[in-house]
Amino acid sequence: MCAAFGLSPFERDTLLLCAGVELDSSFASAVAAAHGDPRQADATFGLALAALPGAHWSALGPGGPLRRWSLVELAGDRPSTSPLRIAERVLHYLAGAPALEERLEGLVEPLSAPAAPTPSRAELARRIAALWAQTDGPPPVVQLCGRDRAGARAVAAMAAAELGLAMVALHSANVPAVASERAALARLLEREAALANTALLVECEDGEEPERTRSALALVDEVHGVRLLSARDPIPSGTQALVRVDVHELPEAERRQLWLTALGPLADDLEGELDDVVRQFELDLLAIEAACAAVRLGTPPWEASRTQARPRLDDLAQRIRPAANWADLVLPEPQRRTLREIAIHVRRRTTVYDAWGFASKGSRGLGIAALFAGASGTGKTMAAEVLAGELALDLYRVDLSSVVSKYIGETEKNLRRVFDAAEEGGAILLFDEADALFGKRSEVRDSHDRYANIEVSYLLQRMESYRGLAILTTNQRSALDPSFLRRLRFVVQFPFPDPSLRAEIWRRIFPVETPTEGLDAERLARLNVAGGNIRSIALNAAFLAADAGEPVRMEHLLQSARSEYAKLEKPLSESEIGGWT
């Protein structure tokens, strides 16, 4: 402790005086006798000044090591006569009993280096440790960048272990905004680093408030020792240089090895299936371990991986459980053929991009983006459900009202969070009614026009590099910028159904369990409505029939059709319903 905190002999003896009172009852009695008061068994600074050699008043100054590092605490406002007590954490340290500072409980989290680190992460850790070891003076702050938070933690813990240090993590949300409180926390962290031989990792969350990020940077500036900062993107610091280290997602070969190691002998029975899972899901170490635990309990690897990839995206978009299949989708053959081509591109992209070398030519154009255009109710969302079911992937509808922001730069941040979260599991993203964001880029008349164009450009860039399928739906294809359309791989026009298609929809609309009687699909097809409206009419008619205790008949559909047309504020002509009943 003398070496770590620079204690003078008098400061050392003062600390021992306070420790002796706590550790030895006979020592406390001797202190009381020295005070001439049996009730005064606490050490005081006045007693230290009178009894210990080399005494100096500055030992109890706020800038001296005893007070600066909170090694002792003054229980009162009279420096000479108020009780002087050793800090509990320091007492435990002197007694050889490891314990975390109570005021840091719940704020910092100890991190352990992985027992079997992956080669790429281990190499990063060795490079960081070598940087620290070769630097004269204070070690530079290392900034770990990337969306793999668990990977950043593993690299930080391994780099610290290379130097014989333990690692603790502090989330930026726990950093005080008030300067005085932040300074007090910095001193506690420094004291803990000296007592427990620790390094500090400060973790910043993507999309957090700028004030919180500034507080985290300020804390890193105030704390001395081995420090790291992790964030999705580089954070500029105006006070010191931050050494950037990118923590990329694990390569496919390393993910596969993690699966094999975690599953053990069970992996032999899953060889073919495991390859598909590793290629599809970019899970980190913790997610792979959790997925393997589910597999050992009987969950198929694909489903276990889908479950692990969901949590981040569930907070940003609405997950749709696919209920439709190809038999439910009534479309002209050219549109059905295009949808099947989309499924082929998603299913075989790894073969074409990686095994056949297309990815080596660059990441642009590798994203599979599709536009579904057509009037409301023509089957755009159902088609997305069919593709999700066909590919056994999760489908997420992105609420554009929560993505588009009036604040400059916020829309791009929101879109980035959605795409980053979706990358982990290659989920299908459905941007419903995308005209709000993907409309014609305007001529630049003011700063708002300029930033609106930046938003569209950013989206195009992310769609071109997103390794999954992104589907945009619009009611008006003509409203989209032609340059935007050129960067989409597929465009599917969903036509308003003609009478023959409407008749086919009516034949398939009722589940086989629904009792029906006397339904005429050709007459029902005279209703000039889209498939979504047909479903609403059929569902409402089923409720009417169920309430009457009867099978669904034409009279129930007639009543339901009148209600649907009234909702649409559309007249129901005699030519549409003539001869129904």
C-alpha cells in the first residue's frame, strides 16, 4: 500500500494506528488510555500527531493520499479530535480478505477471460497487451469498436490477463453526470485498481444520449491506469488519443468450432444441419453456448439459434409469426415465380457469395432487397410471411413511424440499430408502407432536404450490404425514386385481383374446419375488393354464422359484405350481390 499510494512513514503509521483499533481489542484499550478516556477507543489525528514520529499536518489534507484515496475517513468536522477510522475495504485488504468496495457493488461487474478463446480474439488481446507493455508512461486508452459486445468483453478480459490484471466493466449508464460525483467514483475505481490489481472497461450503448457518452469519456479521462472503452462506433475524445481496435464478428470457422466444442459428441449427429446453422446465424460466444444448452434439451439447432438471435431485434421491431403458406397465396404465375426466386437467393447466397467467390468482389450489391408494390390488401404482407415460413426465418415488421425522426441524424441511427440487430440471425425485415422513408429524394433547397437525402442514401447503403432479405412495401410504386428502384434486386407488382383470382381466393379463404353451405365462389368474386377485404368479410361472416348456430351461408356473407363496404365508404351495387340469396 505504501508503494501503490505513495504513503510517507507517518501516513503509513497513521493508517496502522486506525487498523490496530479494528483488529486488536488490546490496541483499542491502549488508545483509550492514551486519550485518558476509556470511552474514547477511536484513533484521532491529534493522537497520531502527538504519538507518531515524523508527524506532518499535510497527512490529513484533502489532497494527501490518506484522504484522496479514502484510505481513512474522518467521522466529524474537527480534524484533530474527531474519530479517524480506516475504510472498510482497506481494512479487508490489509487483513488478506478479498472484498469489493461496497460502493461499487452493482456498478461494476467482474469479467473473466474465456477458458478457450477463439484465435482471432486471442490475437487481438495479445496486440493490446503488447501495446500497453511497450508504452512508456501511462498506458493509452484502447477503444474497442463493433456491435459484438460479448466479443469486446472477452478481448478486454484476455488483454488484462496477459498483464496479470483482473478486468471490471462499468456501464455508461452508471457514470454520474455531476462532475463531483464522477470524480469520487474515479478515485474509488483507482483505489480498487491498486488494491485488487484491476483494469477498467467502460461500456457505451449504441444510440444512448450524448450526455451519457460525454460523462463516460470524462470518467475515462479522470481514471488512471489500464482503461478500455467499448462502443458500436468510434467516440471522438477532445482530451486524449484513443487507440481504436475493431472487434469484428467471429469468422464462420471459429463459430463452427465453438458449436462443436459446446455440443461435444452430440455434434456428430448434427453435422449437416450444423453447417447451415453456422452459415446463417452470426451468434457470439454466449449465444452459441445458450443455443447448445437448448439443443441438449432437445431443441433443433436452427430453432435454438433463431431464439438466441431474437432479443435485440424484439426491442426494435414487431415480430410476425408466419401463418400463411404457398397454398394461401393467390397470385398470377409470374409473381409466384419471382417470389420463389427470392427464396432461392436467400437459401443459396452462401454458396454463391462465399464458395463461388462473388463476395470477394466487394460487399455492394450482396444484399437481397425486394420491393412489393400494390394496393392495400393485395397480399404483400402475406407474401413476406410465406417467404419467412419457407426459409424458416423470423419476420420483423419495422414501424417507420418509430424509425423516422425529425432530429438530424437520428433516423440513420435508428435504421443502423435495426439492421445491426437483424444481422445476427439474418432475419427478414419488412418495411411496411415504405413511401414515408423511401419517397422521391427532393431537390436540395435547405438543410432538411439535404439530410432527408442522406437518410435515403444511408438506407440504400445498408440494404446493399445487409446479408439477409429486406422487403419494402408500397401502395404507389410511382412514388419511389427511379435511382432507388435500380438498386433493388427484385420488384414484385401485386395486382388488384381480377374476378378469376378473386374466385380462387374465395375457394381458399375458409379453413377446412369451418362449416359452410351453399357458397358460390363465382358469385362472391363479383365483389370488387382485394384479398385483405375478402378475408375481413369471410371472418365477420363466420362470427355471424357461429352466433346463429349455423354453417356459413351466402346470407351471412351478404350481411358481412354490407358492413365491409360501409367501412370502406363504398356503395355495394346490385350487380355485385344479385342472386346471392
